[in-house]
Amino acid sequence: MKIIQLVPALNSGGVERGTLEIARALVAAGHESIVISDGGRMVAQLEAEGSRHIQLPIHRKSLSSLWQIRPLRKIIQQERADLLHVRSRIPAWLTHLALRKIASKDRPVLISTVHGFYSVSRYSEIMTRADRVIAVSDSVVEYIHQNYPACPRDKITRIYRGINPSEFPHGYQPSNLWWQKTLAEFPELEHKIWLTLPGRITRLKGHEALLQLVAALKDRFAVHGVIIGDAHEKKQAYLAGLHTRVEQLGLADHVTFVGHRSDIREWLAASDIVLSLSAKAETFGRTTLEAISVGTSAVGWNRGGVAEILNRCYPQGLVEAENEDELLRTVEQLLSNPQPPAPVHDFQLTQMTDQTLALYAEMITAK
């Protein structure tokens, strides 16, 4: 098989990581893997693992992106791939428009993955207009059914995203060298109870709930809020506002922003509790699963993909959505009586890659 995946860019995030995981599985199985994107820090890894990268600015939500239709069509015609897999709305629209002037007999199979609970609109509907639609959780399946009833149920395939248990082994502990380097950079974290919130710095990720939680606990426990993730240039004002809020709540000595980290496994394993407090339901909740996998307690709102993971793997971490009193009680209980998670057997990376490659083969054969 020759497969092309299309994503806006390859910098960070679950969509991008999933793209690399499928690319790696394709290469390992002897297939040809290509990714089209605007590039980013993950390109080097993608190419080192045997895939080809084609740089094309298919990331801008702008009319100027329409200029990429013809170059994209040329690439599709030259590469003669068996299947295109679009993972985001702008690449999906550009691909849809590029395919229009290719004869149906010459078009590759088109698959999309709905990674998010997108705003309901014609713009978002494009993700349901592929030959087959992958949903990354049961919550996403329901989102599609409710909001895009024109998409037939038998056209949707639920494939959970997954993690590699060898990369996040149960009971994993960071090395002494890692601790030395980390505490040298962030000495305020030593001998503290880490309440960690990973994710991009955006208004939706629930940072305010974390700050309120730390404020409520700091006089009884040696808690420290650890915020992992960077802020896009457009989110710098929000980040500045968070720093101001930290000062207002008197938390300057109790909260640390550690920025983007490539050693996320170590940070999750070093944490006492990892939180998922997004203002909107998460479609999956990868870092929640990664934390549980290494043996760190995880707490999150009872909705979306995070709830699906917690229900199966760590139900004591479920909290009624937006109920900050219950969040406080749950975290207090886990701090007073720690309950480490058991090893994870669901949501495995091999299950995700095997099911995705099997779907590719099925769709190509049925064409």
C-alpha cells in the first residue's frame, strides 16, 4: 500500500503523534508512507523512521489556502497513492477540492479521522464526507450521529487512539540524572506534591480550575501546580493573564510553568496526580491514559474520551464535570489515601495501528 496522510503541521499534539505512529506502522509493515504538511519539529523524526515528508502550506484557515489546491492535486496525481488520510479540516477541504478534477477511476480512497468535537458547521462537515470516517472514541461517534445525520452509521469506524506500553511502562521512574537536571532548572519542585496539568496553553484547558485547586489545598498539603505545555503566539495574552492570576491568588511559590517538554513520560511519572480539566469534552485524553499507564493517579471531568478512559482504567478519578467542590474532595482523598492505578490493558498502540492498517487494506481492496 502507498498511503498519504495530510495534516496542517508537525509540531506537537495528539493528532501529529498519531500521524507519526501510523506512518511508523506502515513502514514496519513494508508499505510506503508519505505525510504532507507545512512542516515542524517532528519532521526529522518522521523521516528518520522511514516516511517521506512533502512540505505544503495546507494549514492556514484563509482564502489564500485555495492557492494550494492545484499543487496538492499535482502531488496526488504524481504519487498515485492508494489512499489519502486527512486528519484536519483545512487539509480535508483542500483535498476534497483537489480531487474534483481527477477522474473518479484515478482517485485514491479517501479516509478522514474526526479527532475533535468541532464547531457544528458546513466547514466542519467536510470531515464526514470521506469514503470512511474514523472516530477516535465512542463520544466522537455520538457527536457525528447527533450533528451530521447525513453521514451513514456504517461509514463510521471507531478506532481508539492508543499508547505503547513499552514507552509508558507501569511503575516507571525517572532516572537520577533526570531528577538532577529537572530540580536544577526548577528547584521549587523539590519535596513537593505535583498536581500536573499537561496540554497546550489555551483558555479551554482548565488552568483556572487548577489554580483554584492549588489555592484550596496549599495550606494543608505541600502541593505544587505543574503546568506543562507551550502557548501559541496568538495565546501569549492568555498566558500573561494566567501569570497575573497566579499572583492574584498568592500562588507564585506554588505554581510552575515548565513549557513544552519532550520528556513527557518523565513528568507524568514524577507527578502525584495528573489532571484533565478541559472546559470542553476531550475526544480521547491521551495524557490521562499515559499517566495511568506509568502508574500515576489521574483525575478528570466525567465527559468525553477522558471519561471513557477513566471508567475503564481508573474510575476513582472521575469527577462530575465542572464540579470544583467534588474535584477538591477527590484530590484530597487521593492525597490522603493514595490509590495507584493498576497496569493498563486497553487502549494499546498496536490495537490502533493494526485496526487502522486493516481498514486501509479493506477500503483499497473494496475500491
